Amino acid sequence: MQYNVIVIGSGPGGYVAAIRSAQLGFKTAIIEKYPTLGGTCLNVGCIPSKALLDSSEHFHNATHTFEEHGIDITDPKVNMPQMISRKAGVVKANVDGIAFLMKKNKIDVLQGVGSFVDKNTIKITASDGKETSITGDKIIIATGSKPTPLPFAPFDKKRIISSTEALEIKEVPKSMIIVGGGVIGMELGSVYARIGTKVSVVEFMDSLIPTMDGTMGKELLKSTKKLGMDFYLGHKVTSVVNTGDEVVLKAEPKNGGEAIELKGDYCLVSVGRRPFTEGLGLDKVGIELDRGKIVVDDHLKTKADNIYAIGDVVRGAMLAHKAEEEGVMVAEQIAGQKPHINYLLIPGVVYTWPEVASVGYTEEQLKADGKAYKVGSFPYKALGRARASMDMDGLVKILADKSTDEILGVHIIGARAADMIAAGVVAMEFRAAAEDVARMSHAHPTYMEAVKEACLAATANRPIHL
Ligand code: FAD
Ligand code: NAD
């Protein structure tokens, strides 16, 4: 078969690239090695983790906030097989949805491992070993990423596990050790802490979610401590051993001090993900890697001029919406258009409760760049909306240019931050000043009023409700 565009990998990068290519009139094929479409995000990432985050949050509320709301229920219990089965149903509905979209857009779906024969020919090896070949004018690599193991403690998938196994545990573990207080560690740590697991997080850096604005990590630490989670920040893990009945972790404070030993039913290792290119045969087409990532230019083109790469397998944040934007960008370039991605304005969200959401520069980045800036903050506890819903943890922090007042960063920790951050993206995309947002009417009572108030604080240090 001869195609205009062949996409390898069906995650959010790949399937969006395929849909946009088909919309632009290209005859398109997508190759996926697994039986279901949607990649990491839909099968073992964004969607199943959010399903469990929501279920566990309902349980947490039933056991912690319902009584105060005046709702009496007796002795709620976690039915873990049902929680996991609902999650599987959510995943199925989503991956079936992608299969429907492929059909609707007349995209050929080919199951098997795709590998380069030459720069226009891809061999597809099905799970029964059967091989077929197809050719394409343009190829888009969207093969994503895999969890990174600790070098001295590979995943055994029984007690030393990655996020993939952590989404499939069929009982409530008594205890779980988490290595890495980043996004996965804090999201899945919250899930298990809420349903009664004793969760201990060991993080190498001195703060949680260390790549985000420092205030976010500090506030998240305070909030998640309330779930009973224990934290060992600034600790270097020295060994993790599955002893059969449990897992034993040893770590030492990186700046000196007494070593610790933790025991748990599971050790979830969430120290980042690494790009996945195994079996692609990149050497046959002269494509280069830099620390495992496919090297691309500003237009996401590899060293081979008809081959592009997008998503987790290339530089930049490993986020589904970043991969999607890149999928659209490449398809539109192939069609001769001139699309553009503003990488500074790709938002980052951590779906804990309170949620954390950020866009633009962090305060640490502005300091390092020597940029003159001003800060405006507003706490959730001063919001009527937050009092009404009992979601008073959190704050909005606005960073603005000291002389022009242009918003340089929006950082929110609090209820519904994940949805609110879109307003920050819009404001920054249109290069709004803090005063522009401060003078816009925000509905009352909403959490978004905290954004308006933080902008008032940033622009003229005159919040109304503080
Ligand atoms: P992937 O989604 O990894 O898809 C790559 C696909 O390529 C896979 O299906 C793979 O099987 C296939 N493939 C690989 N090699 C071949 C080959 N040779 N032939 C055929 N097929 C191949 N991001 C967010 O933005 N929001 C979230 O809430 C979020 N939550 C997450 C939670 C967890 C637990 C995890 C692990 C990740 C989460 N992410 C989240 C990250 C997100 O899943 C990734 O950034 C996103 O999936 C990357 O998309 P991609 O298309 O680049 O690759
Ligand atoms: P991460 O980069 O978010 O966090 C890894 C953490 O582990 C960091 O805090 C790091 O300092 C720490 N760490 C690294 N090595 C360590 C060691 N040896 N000992 C102790 N701590 C160590 O990575 P992740 O949480 O594994 O997530 C992987 C990717 O998946 C991320 O890039 C993230 O963007 C994506 N993801 C996104 C979402 C979301 O958007 N909500 C959710 C889950 C995953």
C-alpha cells in the first residue's frame, strides 16, 4: 500500500497527527503495536490515573467531608476490584472512541511493530510474526516513552512497580513507598493515601514537583501531609529490594545525616520517563538520538527530510497536549501551511487535590534570568466560593513584568486549578497585563476571582478582599 502520510504510534501525538493529516486530504495510515489505540495517555496514563483520582477523591470526601456537609452515611468502604473495573471501562470507552475517529476519518489502522526498511518503507511485524510492508511520502514517528527504572532496582512488576502496575492493584495496599515526588508520585500517591494506604515519598530534590514554581511544591507538601503522607525530601535512594513478602528501601539524606529504611507492600518508582525508539530501525534512515530523544529541528523534522518526530520521543515536556499540538503542527507543515507552537504557553497540571496548574515562567526562572518582576498572590481561603465548598487550601500567584505589567507566569494551587489555567494561557497568549485581567469582570462566587485578585495584587498591590 502507498500512503501520503504514515504515523508510527497511536498516542495523543500520533492519533492527532493522523486525524489532522486525513482532514487535510492525505491518504493516511497509523501503525500501533498494541491491540488498542491511544498510547500511554489513554491506556496507562492520563485517563486511567484521572479515573482513580476521581474515585479515590469521592471516597475521601465520603469519609472526611460529608459529615460536615450534613450528609450521614454509614461506614463507606473501598471496593477495589470495582474501582479498577470502572477505570477499565473509562479506558475502553476512550480507546474505542479513537478507533471510531480513525474509521470516521478513513485512516487505515495497522496493528504491529513498525520499523524502517528505508526512508519511505515501513515494515509492520504483527504479534504472530507476520510481516507486511507499506510505503509513504512522509513518515511521522510518535512512539512515545516508557517509565525509567532505578539503575540498581529494575521493575519486577510485582513489588517494584511503575505507574502501569500501580493502576492495576486489586486490593488496598497497607503501605506503599514512592520514589520520586514528581507528577506521577504525587498523583498516584494521593490516590492510595486517600483510600487508606500508608504512603511514604522519597524525593531526591528538596521540594516536591521541583520543576514547577517553588511556591507550588511548598503548598502541595502542606496539603498532602493532611492525607497522612510521609515525605523524605533531599534523600538519595541507595537500594530497593523485593524480599518476597515486602519491599525494603534504603536511602540517605544527600547532605549528610542518618540513613533511613522503609518497608512497604509496593515500591512505586516514578523518577521520570524515557523516550522509546526500540525496534524502529532508526539507523537505517540516519536519524540521530540525543540522550535517547530523537533529534528534530524547529519544525520537528529529523535528519531525514521526509521524516518527522513528535511527542514524548522528542525534546520538551512529556505531556499529552504538547504531543497533540505537535501532531497538528507537523500535519499542517506537510500541507504547506506555517503553523507555530508557543512552547512557553504549554500549561502543566498536577491532578492532586488541591490541583496544581502553571503556565509561563516560574519565579525561579525569572530570578535566574535576572528579569525584573513583581508578584501578586491571593489565597483561596479568602474566597467565598472556597468556603462554600470547603476547598480552602491553595493560592493563585501571578508574576508580571515590573515595568510593563505583562503577565509572565500564572501558578495556581487549589480546587479546579486544572481548568482555570486555560484563562492564564489565553491572557498570556494575548500578552495581557496584570491590570487587563484585574479590570475584567469575573463571575461571583467563583475560584477565578482569586486570579482577578492576584492580578490586582500584582498590578497595584490593591486586592479587594484581603
Ligand atoms: P505515547 O502516548 O507513549 O504513545 C506512543 C505509542 O506508540 C504507544 O501506543 C506505543 O505502543 C506505540 N509504539 C511505540 N513504538 C512503536 C512501533 N515501533 N510500532 C508501532 N507502535 C509503536 N500527560 C498529560 O498531559 N496529562 C496527564 O494527566 C498525564 N497523566 C499521565 C499519567 C501517567 C500515569 C503517565 C504514565 C503519563 C501521563 N501523562 C500525562 C503523559 C502522557 O501520557 C504522555 O505525554 C503522552 O502519552 C505522550 O504521547 P505520545 O503520543 O508522544 O506517546
Ligand atoms: P517527573 O519528572 O514529574 O518526576 C520525577 C521526580 O523524581 C522528580 O521530582 C525528581 O527529582 C525525582 N527523582 C529522580 N530521580 C530520583 C531518585 N533516584 N530518587 C528520588 N527521586 C528522584 O516524572 P514522573 O512523575 O515519573 O512522570 C513522568 C512524565 O510523565 C513527566 O514528564 C510528566 O510530565 C508526565 N506525567 C504528566 C502528568 C500530568 O500532566 N498530570 C501526570 C503523570 C505523568
